[in-house]
Amino acid sequence: MLGTHVFDLMRCFAADPEWVFAHVTESSRDVQAGMKRAASEPVGPIAGDSIAAMFGFPNGVHGYFASQRNDLKNGRRFGVSLHGSKAVVFVPLTDVPSAPPYILRQPAWAGGAWSRIDYPAGTRPATRAQTNAAMALDLLRAIESGGEPACSARDARWTIEMVAGIYQSHLSAARIRFPLAKRTSLLS
């Protein structure tokens, strides 16, 4: 399933989700438990080519995730949008490291011009190799200090929980609360 980085960012901006309600289809048909298939990456069974999921976060914040298989290969629509009372920010997730976000300073979220929010000088790794090196150094720092890395095992568990919650919600046609009560994959 695409979207694990989106789930990470949703949690970064809104905290841990409290519930999920989702709908998953394959060729416009509701996915059933028997419709699983192997993924192109070693992530276990998957199902569906279209996903729509609403996550509920603390303080009445909602996050919406949608993914649709299509022929568009440039990924320009892949990212996270943050809608606030004064503006909208779009954080693209098309490259590693990611391009700077865009902002639309309009309370109505329409009209006006989008502009870039440039990274402060010297704060953005220039290449994928530099990004990977920064993550490895962060992990080493955490090991040496006994602290947590920027992306911890708890964060990884939450990503898996959110993915599993989408399938559990769809297959049960119900809103599912976190942490999940069922700890096994409904697609296995």
C-alpha cells in the first residue's frame, strides 16, 4: 500500500489517530477478504486499487487518505495537504529528499497564487545519499545515547496499525478504534 509516509506525516502534524473508517475497492468492486494478492514489494498480501480512509485525531481533527491506481507516473499529486483557518500547505512526497512545500494564503482555500516555502539554508540534505546518511547517523546517535531515533519502532508500529485499520474498517463496514483489538491481518 502506498501511503506509509503520508501516515507518518499525519501523525507528525495531528498526533496518534483515535479511529479510522475506510472503503477499499478493486476495479470498482468492494474488496472482499478473498481478493488478496502478493504485492510487488515484500510487504505481505494487499488488496484493492482504490482506497478512501478518514482518520479521527485528537481535538476533532480529521485526516483523509485517498489512493487510486492510475497511469500518471510523475507522482505530482502525492503528498500531504494541511488545511488551516488562514491557508493551505501542500507537502509534496515526490522525491527523497522532498521538494519544499507550497502555501496558498487564502482562508477560503481557493483563488490566489501558490508559493514555495523554501527550506532554511543548509537544513535540507541535497541528495538521497545524504538523506540516508542523516537517518543512519540519527539511529547511531539513538543507540549510543539510549534515546529514540527520529523514526522509532513505535512510529513503525503506528504505520502498520493504520494500514491494518483501513482493511479492518472496510471489511467490517465499521469505524475501527485504535489501538486495534484484532492483531492479525484480515487479508492473510
